[in-house]
Amino acid sequence: MTGSDEGGQSGAVPPAMSPAQSRAARGLLGWSEADLAGKAGCDPSLVQNFEAGYGDSPSGQIEALRGVLTAAGIVFTESPTPGVSLGEARGVDEGTRLGNLTTENDR
């Protein structure tokens, strides 16, 4: 059947983030609920309600939270069990490393 969503993972959409993964990711980064909400540009109550399992949060907002955590270096795992780990942060400006300092970039 052409164009079917059944079977394999043909789309590039990452799996949904669970409330437990969100809490664990924040713990690894040392972020509060308000920190995550601020970086994602959403209300802190969204993070609180999602992580507490209340309501049905819009998937687009959960993907935004996941994107912020991923950009900060969180790696989501799905098998054999869902989890998170801390990898390298992407898109974060680390500045100039000591060995790369010159008179040109010292201004």
C-alpha cells in the first residue's frame, strides 16, 4: 500500500518523550521546570502538567521541549527501555578554547 504509515519507520519524526524522560533529562542538566519552559518559550505549567501526567499536552509543544533538551546534549533512548543520557551539546557556543587563543581573537 503506497503512502501507508503501517509497518516501518519511514518518517523522520522522533518518538514522543515520556514524562519520566523529561524529568530525568532535566535532572541530568540541573534544570528546573521553569528553566526548561523558559528555554522552550512555553508556560512552566505545561512542563509541570506534562511531567505529572495531567491532561493531554499538545504533541507540538512536547516536541519543542524534547528539541530543547536534545540541543542541550540529552540523548533519548527507546530500546530496550526508554531512557536518557547526557551526550555532547549541539549548537552551544563554547567560546574559544585555550589552545586556540591568539592576539586576533583576543579582542
